[in-house]
Amino acid sequence: MKKFSKDFIFGTATSSYQIEGAVSAGGRAPSIWDTFSHTPGKVLGGDTGDLACDHYNRMEEDIQIIKSLGVDSYRFSIAWPRIFPEKGKYNAEGMEFYRKLAIRLKEEGIQPFVTLYHWDLPQWADDLGGWINRDSVEWFMEFAEKCFGELDEHVSMWITHNEPWCAAMLGYHQGEHAPGHTNLDEALKAAHHILLSHGKAVQHYKHVFEGKHPIGITLNLSPVYPASGSFHDQVAANNFDGYLNRWFLDPVFKGQYPTDMINMFSKQVPSYDFIKEGDLEAISTHMDFFGINFYNRSLMEYAEGAEFMFQGAESDYPKSGMGWDISPNEFKELIYRLRKEYTELPIYITENGAAFDDVLEADGQVHDTNRVDYLEKHLNAVAELNEENMNIAGYYLWSLLDNFEWAFGYEKRFGIVYVDFDTQQRYVKDSAKRYAEVIKNRSL
């Protein structure tokens, strides 16, 4: 039997655009995801987040579901266009929604863990160049300062950014996420400005708010393996590791970008003059914890003619509904590497979960045995890591609710609570019941 200490934090997580709906309520203005999802061909099935899970209007019901799980903490994000629907124009009504949410969570004994940015950049900011424009750092700082000032007394922990790789690389390089650009030069500028805004927000919070609560960042990380022992496949794995992992880990923890990737990117990036003096010192400002979103390992093979000489390789691993390798052992290897090469900070697994093709039975049951198995395997890995003193301080299961899964629309269900999107009825899945059992017993 694997045990979890009384200090270990069990949680679950969501993000604003994926669950809230109410896209024009309470003074909210459009985000880049409103624009992107309403652009034909960008999101599967033409789905949008206009209604999503209607959490904006069903907050109390959802809080009771969270409470029924017995979790210690709930991670949610703040919709920037609710707070600043126009440049420089603060919307108090938008903030009131999050204040009420945080207060209600605390009243129910649940610690609010708040992410400032989970990809819903205001459309007005994108119209001014978005994250490509260095001024975005100042816009973010204005937003962050307001959130700190209005909510700090109600919040237990802060995350500056969720998955900068997705916001920058999927948004500006691969074009799969909003704003849908396909320009590496833009993507690297966006990534740099996102990371810089993170560092400056941490500095501001520690200086002005005296760091009353822990603050950190969340990166999506995937341990990368070559498909074979060949020299070519090892090159492919190195390049993908640089593109996905090191381009973000190195500046945050080492105050530098990886030289091999600078050289490789330079064919498409005419100049790195967007990196100003003092930027890397700011980006690598000391944090209180490190958040990791982990879903799967990556297997790479050499691809002649591909942009960076890599492509995903086939594997015989069991797969989630996203086609991703289910790989709890490689998750442990990722943590070993982080401890060896990067940081001793407490680590929170801020997202971990899986999409599967769930079936709602006639009696309202959802027997998601594959998700239960995924959950147990990864929690077991966390417990084993802590037996080895790897200091995993908490685990947040993604996601509380089936929701708007970005470019996949409502096709992919990650929730431990099933949502009938026609009726907004919620149904607790077997995975939620199993998670509640583990939390109650603090053992597996």
C-alpha cells in the first residue's frame, strides 16, 4: 500500500475559457480563443467556448462537486478579458466573480490555487501584436497586479502562466491554437515575453505583497526518447527535447537559452535582439515551487527534410483517447532529470489526466475503468517518487469537468465528471469516486 502524507495536497483543475461560458456576461470582452473558435475550420466540429460548461452560472453546483471529492485544493484560472475588457480599463464586476469563487472555496475548506494566464489573451491585446509585442509584458503586469491586489487574501497559491510552450509554439509557430500564426520568429518572441512577464510578476509579488503565498510557473513537460539507438534518432530526440522542454526550462532555472537550439532556430530567426539586457535575470527570478503538467512521454525519430529533423514515432505503448503513450515510469524519469539538472523546489503536478471515449449509461453511471487505471498508475508513481524524497508536494487531476478541449472542441473528454453539453447535467464518473476514496484514505 502506498501512503500520502497529511501535508500532501490533492486537487483537481480547470481553466477559464474551457468551462466558464458566459463570454459576454459581466463586462467580459472577447479573447483570442473566442475569435479563433469562431473562425471556420479552426476547431473540430465548429465548437466554441460560448457556453462550455456554463460554470459562470453554475459555480455553486460545481463547488459542491469539488467538495464531494474531498480535495484539499482547486486550481482555476482567471479570464484576463473579464478583468481588462479594454486596454487599461479595469472591470470590477469581472473580478467579483473570482473573489466570490475563492471565498466560497475557502468556506468549504478548499484552498484556491489560481493561474493568472491560461491562454485567453484579450482580443484587444492581440490586435496590438499580442505576445509578439514587448508591451505585452506591461499589459500582463497590470492584470497581475490587479489580481494580486484584489484576491491575495483569499488565494493559497499563485501560478503566473500555464504552459508557455502551448501559448507560444502552438499559437504562433504551429498555428493549432489561437491566434493561429505559423511563424517561428514570432513564436520565440512570444515565448520570451511570456517568460519575462512571469519573472517580473514574481518579482512584483515578492516585493509588493511580500510573497505571502507561494508563487511559481507551470510548464508542460514530456520526457523525450529516440525511437532507436541510431545516431539520427538521437539527434531527433535531442532537437525535440530542446523545442519542447529545454527552451523553457533553461531560461527559468539557468537564466539562459540552450545554445544548440539558438543555432538551429537561427535559420528562421533573423535576430535575437528581442532578448534585452536583464531579461534572463528577471526570467530566472527565484520562485517558491515548480508546477508540471504531465500527460505522456514522447518518442521521436529522424525525419529528413522536417523543419527540425524530428517527427513522432509509433510505439507499442497503451494509448489514451488522444493517442498519447500512457507512460507512468517515464514520468518518474522526468522527475529524476529535473532534480538532477534543474531544481530542488517543491514540485506540484498541476495537471495529469487522460481523455477517453466515455459512455454515459442509462442509469447515469460512467464506468471509465481506463481512466481509473491511468489515475492509479500515476498516483502510484508520485508516491514512489516521494518515498525517494523527490518532494512532490501535490497532485492536481485534470480535469474536474469534461470541457472545451481547445482545437478538439467537445470531442475529447478529460473530466472525472461527465458533462452532457446539451443539458449541462453533471454525472460523477467512477474515476471521481476512486479519486475521492484515495484522498479520504490518503493511500492507494
